[in-house]
Amino acid sequence: MPSTWAEETIFTNKAQKIHVCLNCADQMELIAWFRECSSISARKQIDKIVEFFSYLRTHSLRRPDLILPLIHVLRDIKDETVEYWEAIELAAFAAADVSNYAIFDWCCNKVKQRFGDNWRLHRLLGLFHEIRLDYKAAAAVYEAGLAKFPNSPELYKRQVAILKSLNAYEQAATVLCNYLETFMCDEESWSELVYIYMYLRKYEEAAFAVSELIVLAPSNWFYFLLLAEIYYAMGNYQCLLTARKYCCYVCKLQQNCPRVYYDLLLICRSLEKYPRSSKDVNNERLLQYAAKHLKQLYKYSYYLYAIEDLVRK
């Protein structure tokens, strides 16, 4: 659904630009299901369409080309099930994907007439401004929605995405911190905060956010590597030593990742620039260790010459 952090702009003007990661068999099965929904009798059609929309929603499939032709069935039949209203919301998102204002307005009005003022309506109204590229108006809608419904993660996430679109990363970080005061176990949000702080070059704050990720997912080796890269970006001697420790730890956990050895290589070379590193007997050994494993990983690759050139520098 279009509440993920990565989607700063969640629409395209043409449905053909929206790609779905399905193999050919799944694509054919989906199209066959769509044709069945279009051909069966009216009494059975609504149940089949709601089931079809529920499948698309559950698997996060963005297929306005299959959703919008079935909207007329939702218009003609009234239902009070949860699945029916989820189908209405999915239809609104599909209309937003292809900038179909008429269907989008109909979905918003239908939700408002049935449920009144709620966080889902605020999200739909925010999307209404987003498809017109009026990001400031969308941000105002989300802010007003959060004032009424402060415990709505979806509104927080859309507001952060809008602020990023406006290049207001400082405000996005503030909103995200306010969100994480309530939803402390949201791993995805901590990860987003890390990258916002890294964009702002606030490395100490980014390191704190990664430490929270490690608490939430201690078995995820990538967070340790990310923390090593943040300490490497800080650049001072003590931070480089800390970065090297984390890299060595990740080397034990993940022995086939070129990024780990490349980071270790860069860190060891940066440490060589400090006079104090001349007494560090482990630095040269780790440098050679990283170079050796990089060559092994790219032994049969066309990029081997580039790796050898990198190691010689």
C-alpha cells in the first residue's frame, strides 16, 4: 500500500509504468481471475471482486488496470463488510496511481458519508492533493489529521514522505522522532530515520538510530555494517577503530559479502594516515585479509582487474 517510506511520489500518469514482480504463471492466473470477475452473474460478482481486491491488497500488487474496470460493481452494490470498504480504499489508491480524479472523488465521498471524519479519510484527502502535486496542501492535511488522530502511523509516514519531497529533511526528522516516541518498535521507521540523519550529516544521531535497530533485530548483520560505515564517516581515529571492530564482527557473520571487505579495506587505509596506527600490528594484517577476500570473491569476475588495482593503491 502507498504508505511506505520509499515512495515519496506514489503515482504515475500511465498504468503501464507500474510494474509488478510476478512470474508469467502468476500473471496469467491474475488475469484469468479478473476475467472471471467480469463475466459471472451480478449476485456472485461482488463477492468475487471483493475477494480479488483482497488478494491484491494482501500481496501489495499495484494493478489499476485490473481494478478500475470493476469499479462499476462497487458503485451499484451496497455492502457493510470490512472487505467491501477495503476494496473501496484500494480503488481510491488505484485511481490515484493513474490520476483518475472522478473515481478518486467518488471513493472519498463514499468513505466520508459512511464513516465521517477519520484518519483514513485524511490520508485519502492528502493523496488527493498529492496527485495534483500540491505537496504543501497535502502536508497541511496530514498535519491536521495528526492533530485529531495522533495515533495514526499511516498519517505520520505520509507526512514524512511529503516533507522529504519538499526537501524539508529537518522537519521530517522531527516528525519521525515524535512518531517513534509512541511507536518505538517500528523497525522500518528507525531505518528511515537513519538515512535522514545520514543525509543531514548528523552521524552521531544516525549511530544512535542504528543502535536502536540492533536492539530490535540483533541477528541482522547489515545493521552492524551500517553502524561501521557511520563511524567511518565520522572520520576521527577512535571512530575508525570502532568502525573496524564492527567490520571484523560482520566478517564473522557474513563471509561472502564484498561490501564488508571493501569497507574494512577503506577503514584500515584511513587508519594508516594516523601516526598512532604504526604501533597497531593488527591494522596491516586486517588490510591484507580484506584484500585477499576481495580477490577471492571476484576471482572469476570481469571486475577482477579493478579489484586488483584498488588493492594496489
